[in-house]
Amino acid sequence: MAYSAVSKVMGAALYSLLTIGITTAGAAYAQDAKVITAWDQQTNALSSKILRDASDRFEQKNPGYKVENSHILNDAYKTKLKVAFGAGQPPCVFESWGGGTLNEYVKAGQIVDLTPYLQKDPAYRDRFLPSSWKAVTFDGKTYGVAAENASAAVIFYNKDIFQQYGLKPPATWPELMHVVQVLTSHGIAPFALANKNKWTGSMYYMYLVDRIGGPDVVRAALEGNGKGFDDPAFVEAGKHIQELVKAGAFAQGFNGLDYDVGASRRLLYSGRAAMELMGGWEASTIQNENPAFSKKLDFFPFPSVPGGKGDPRDVIGTVGDGFLSISTECKYPEAAFKLIQSLTDDTAMHARVGDRKVPPVKNVAIDDPFLKRLQSLIVDAPNVQLWYDQALPPRLGELHKDTTQALFGLSLTPEAAAEKMEAAAKAGG
């Protein structure tokens, strides 16, 4: 589709730059069919094909409807979605991470309550892992369906590099720091980090808070109870991050590298970096981008911290992501829900397994040992902490990302970062 001409008023121009315009031919096409727009951030070839194939199945079963899929890179997607909702022109079906950001749209009356649709088809609802509904359920009503993988952040590593230097996956923080020392002594960056996007560095902070203070500390801070973000665990997490930075654990320029264009993965592919802390979806991305390197890839859980209260089996992630919701601007909500069902049917879920993802449904057949280990990590976790930038209210989530990036840049002390977060939380996020 072509973009609209940038000759309209400023507001319309901004929107046209961030959304997919409709050509004259497309407008004529829309008159002949009921068009359902569907946005997501599944940009690699196989992931987007799975969604297109599911859309084709929907069209075959529902003559007269056409699905227009748009696949947008992560950060651009967040901006585009925000602008679209602000302009009152959101897509019919869209993907989100659930949590606080989705809840803001819910409170604004912009999201369709899916509870009645799910009640009409209990067998469909029962296919999903029960905990997958948590991130999209507010005040007892459900506003999304988990489409993509049950995902935990893990440390991916290059098996060849570890073997070359006689390294083993570290289980504790001191062991991790030993790995850092060995790799840096041989001119290899221990971690590939593209932290221009900020949420990438947040994963280190989230895990350290959990390992040091345990899930109750995080839960209390999110709910505004206890010591909040002033709890010593948040300060200690910041100190551990800065210990990594000062030890040279990250490839140079990490705070300016862009994850969305694959900067961190290119460091892995070239052998300039040995590890990357990232969500389980990275296995799928790497398999699509670089199948040869994918054979060198393995992972291990984030290490424990001596004296910490957190269970080393806890994970940061989500039991299902890519939650699909329907905007209240959608002219065809019933058809849109049928599209969601097609996007999450058995065929689509089995295809996701082939895309190295762990679908958020029960009894899915997984034969790949790599994926089985990822699945077990999530299933066996005593606690699964949703990503902070999604669990927190939007403004507080943005501040968390800003302060964490500043911690990595050594421009903010751990104490000051915690104080900023607590002050903002008390002020209402």
C-alpha cells in the first residue's frame, strides 16, 4: 500500500506517516469486501507467513471478508499503535503485550470485551494455558488472546566460543563474572546488548531484582505496598548492572545500538560477542535470519545471586505473548474474533513450533529438545514476572526504561534510580 501524500494538515500528515495509507485501488477494493485490518510486530519471514496463512483460512471460511496484515518492527509498532488510537483510527485486530499499556486502552473504552465470545466457545478458551489470561484480564473481563509463544528471558550463548575457552554455563553470579573475565581477556565481548531500545537492558535489572529480593519485593512495588522501589533489592540490582559495565561485559556503544535492526545479533553472528540476554523468541529470529549460526546456539537460565532471596527457577517473561485484541472502532467485531480464532488455531500453533516458539496452549506436541527445555523453564517456574515496562502503568514503565538505560550508561547511581522510581510511583505513575 502507498503512503498518503504529505500535503495535509500536520496532524493528518503525522498519522499518514505512521500508518498504512489506502490507495485509490485499495479504496475500490474495500468497497467490494469487508476489510479487517490486523497489525502485529511479527516481522521475520516465517512468523509473518504463519499469520498470513491463518488469515487466508479465515477468508476461505468467511466469504466477503478480506484481511489486511501489517507487520511492523517493535519500537515503530509501539509508536504507530499509540498514534492510531490517539487519532481514533486503530486497526481492527492488533497485537500487544497485555499488562498496563493494554489496560490504559481498556479504561479509555477502546478495546472490545472478549468475555462474551469466550463464554460462547468454552472449548476454545480451555485450549490455552490458564495463566496466559492473566495479562489481559482486568476487573474480571478478558480483552485479549495469547497468540505467540510462552516466553522467558534466557541467556543465549555461542557453544563454539564457550568450548574454545573451556567455559561452562554459569549458575551463579561469581561464575558469570568469571566467564566475563575470561572472554574479555581474549578480546571478546561477553554480552551483545542493543540498548537504544531500553527494554533490552531492562531484562538484566528485572532478573537481578528477582534474584536478590525475590518476587514479593517486585509485587509490593508494583502494587504500591511495602518499601516500594526504595527496597534495597532495587538498589543492589543497579549496583550489579554497573559491576558488569565496569568489567567490560558489553560490546562498545551498547546504549546506542538498535535491537530492531539486529545490532546485537550481528555481534553474535560475527563472533565478536558470546552471549545475549533476550526473550525466547530470539531463537526463532536467529533461525530465520541465520540458520547456520542457529546450530551453534544454546541457552542457560539467569544465574542466582549469593545470599539472594529469589528462587533461581523464577523467570522474567510471559505465559504467551502477542496478545490479540479488537478495537471498539472495528466495524465487524464478530468476524474479527473469528479471525483471532484462525490466527490461534491448531494449524497456526503447530506452525509456531516449527518457528521455534512455544505456543501458549495445552498439549502441544514439541519434539525439539531445545524448545522442550524452554517450555520446561516456563512450566516449572515458581514465578513468572511480566516485563516491567508492560506490567507498570505506561509513564512509570517509561521511567523504568530511562533510569535503567542511565544505569548502564553510568550516568545515574543505583540509589538515585530507585528514588526516581519511588517518587514517580507515589505521585501516581
